[in-house]
Amino acid sequence: MRVLVTGVKGQLGHDVVEELAKRGHESVGVDIEEMDITDEKAVERVITEAKVDTVMHCAAYTAVDAAEDNEELCRKVNAGGTENIAKVCKKLDLKMIYISTDYVFNGQGERPWEPDDEREPLNVYGQTKYEGELAVENNVSKYFIVRIAWVFGVNGKNFIKTMLNLGKTRDQLTVVDDQIGSPTYTYDLARLLVDMAETEKYGRYHATNEGLCSWYEFACEIFKQAGMDHVKVTPVTTAEYPASKAKRPANSRMSKEKLTENGFERLPDWKDALQRYLKALGY
């Protein structure tokens, strides 16, 4: 199998390329320098010349708050860029794996979101990722749409790194405890994505590590496992937290039953993932 991976400099793209190599698959990793996904002609040229049979689309505009002020750019990348790739995949009859987000839902209630639930995004980022999903569904016949949440990987910025950095200079932090979800370790996710690429079990899926927590519980576990017991974390509500530009979902629970039904191995528990991640960071 030969796979073109977009966003190779990001947390997930980096791990996907490593996982493909481990299994003896060839990969062509691209970032904005090699292929600007918003440039339709460049996308067609690069994918065509790469002679791949699968495109793993990990690149995205992910600055959730900044997206509220930069809607045009966010849409150009997440919707337009995805559509450019989807059209080439359609033309060349390639498999396409599109990485999406729980932000395509409205974030309400307590029931875990099912892959085929109605999509009703609550902010600009979520709306543009939803438009990206539609671009894939309307163009590609052989597609996987994989929704993830609370992502962390060795390569890039994330919540865990932010907490660890804050813990070095502060003894007290406040973290919201009324948003519930599951973290996603890109190392584990990459394995699942390559598993998927090796099959023809197309459709929409949810893929996060097992187990649920609030951001507050996540932060407490980070400091506990990193041996930073001096940091006192205080839970606050979203309403009490300094206002962020974009609305955040209270409910990021996602049902992963479809993975089991289709014979895919689910990701390990998030605490186990955190332990391995901290070790990779040298903690």
C-alpha cells in the first residue's frame, strides 16, 4: 500500500507516517510547503504524481478560538482544501481517510454521539469540519470519516504539554470540570487508521481512547502521573472560566461500537495512553 499523508508536520501526520513504515507500507508525507491543500491545481498535481492508492488527510486549521475571527481562512482550509483532495480521490478512484472532530455535533446532552447522528456544529471550526465531511461524502465512494477529540501527540502542542509547562511555574490552576470526553493519543490512533486503510470497511467512525473524564480530571491525572504533586487543580464550570471566543461542547462522549462491529481494535484506556505518552516525553 502506498499512502499520501497530509499534515505530516502535525501530531497525527507524524505518527501515521511512522506507523506505515513499521508495517512496510510506503508513504508520501506532505505539508503546506509540498502541497498547499487550498490550491486546487497543486493538489491534483501532487496526488497524481505520488501514484498512491490512499490519501490520509490529517491537515486542518485547528485553532478553535482563532477560527471565530478567521472564518474565511478556516473554511478555505477545512472545507475547500478537503474538497480539493476529495475531487482528486474521486477522479483517481483512491481511498480517502478524513480526520474530523466531535465539534460537528452540538455538544449537548449526555448520550455518547453515534457516527450517524445529526450534525449541528456549535462554532466556526466545527462548521468548517462538517463542510469538509460533506465534501468527502459527496465526492468519494471509498471513504472513512474518523472523528476524534482531545488530541495529544509527541509532535506538536496539546493540553498535556500546556499543563506540564504551567506546572513548572505555578502551584495552582483552575480547569473546567463540566465538559466530558475522551482523550486521543495520536500514536494509538495512527495504528487504527492504518488498520482501516488496509480494509474496505468504509463509513463514519469515532475513535478516541477508552474511558471518560472531564478536563479537570484529565489535568489531575497528568500531574499525578508526572509526579508534580505540588500543583493544586481547582475545578470550575465553563461559565466561570474566562470566556473563550468559541463555544465548547459540554458533551464530547463518542460511541465506538462501530469499531467493534467492524472488527477494528479499539484504542487502549486513556490513562494507559497518558502513561506511555509521558514516558515518551521523558517523564
